[in-house]
Amino acid sequence: MNFHALVLFDIDGTLVRRAGPQHREALVHGIRRVTGIETTTEGIPVQGMLDPDILAIMLRRAGVSRITARRGLPEIQRAAERYYLRVCPEIRSKRCPAVEEVLERLTRRGILLGLVTGNLTRIGWHKLERAGLRGYFRFGAFGEMASTRAGLARMAVRDARSRGWIGRDAAISLVGDSPNDVIAARTIGIRPVAVRTGITPPAELEAQGPDFLLRTLRDLRLWMVEQRLQ
């Protein structure tokens, strides 16, 4: 099936917010399980970051060498994912305003929906499942798949094209709550749509120059994501 538009969504702060401590706890558990070292995410500005980068900072602050951290990261990530799948509660009440309404409207319009998120793959999918939103998304690019958010966005676009879901003339947008989402979209030449449901001050989002800066997803209009960039 060929779609005329693709909208890529961040997860945390964009689709769900204040979803609980389980994600951070999973990262701490992953390191503890593999290395025996106690770490914390405290003091790390995790919004807009990729999970592997957060883990790398946690390990570095605990005195682990970069080489050792790099070697242990895959196993740590798997341990973190397993833990999160065990402990994540039902989080439908943590959806951002109007999320399901907007996803339903985009789907009915025949727009392809995908994910670009710093979450590890199994954490991201499970979080959406527990929020009751998993069925709206056909595919995604997740934290361990590229070294930057722009790399993830580029991977998602290439994936959609290689599968024949979108053509070269499709309108493509990235919706997120972090300056890093806007920067990623600009870097690869797709439309940045920022939403103020995360913790980033509105002025910081506006400073990045998104095409649209929304209070919540309720303000998203179809024409915003169906127009191609000139």
C-alpha cells in the first residue's frame, strides 16, 4: 500500500507523559544485572536522549571505562528491556491530550504512522502497548538502531520507502516535544512539528524554529502534515 504522507512520532512527552519511574529503573537494573554496579539517572537530562547514550553516561559516572561500557552495552540493554516488560503498569491514563483522537484521524485519512524514539525497541513497543496505542503504528526506529536522533529519523524514512509504503513525493513530518526532535527533522529535510506536552520550555522549542509549535496534539491539523516541504 502506498501512503501519501508519513508522520513519525516521538513517544515520551509526545504520546505519553509522566508514565512512571519504571523506564529509568529498567536502565539502572540493566547495569546492575550485568555489572553489579549501582548507578542512577539523577542529574542526567534524559529528555530527547537515546537510551544507549543515557546508559553510557551512567556507566561513565560510575567509573567504567568507555571500552568496557561499549562491550557490555548490548547485554545491559537486553536486561533493561526484560525488566521493563515485567514491571511496566497499564498507562492509558498517561496519554497526552487527544492522542488517540489524533492518531485515529490520521489513520482514517490514510496517513502512515511510525515512531522515532530514544527508547530501546522492546521498551518503546511495550510502553505503547500498555498505553493502548500500539496498533496505530506500523514500524519504528529505536534508540539502539543509530547513534543520533537524526540517524533514527533517516532510518525510518528509508525503511518506509524501501517497503514501498511511501514514494519520493510523500509529505513527511516528525512530531516531538524536544528540541532534538526539531533538529533531527531539519537535519534530514523533513517537516518538524513541535508539541508543548513535554518538559521543554516553550521558548526553547520555538528557538529551534519548528514549522508548527502546538500546545497539544489536539491542535494538529491534517493540512499541517499533508503539505510537502518546498
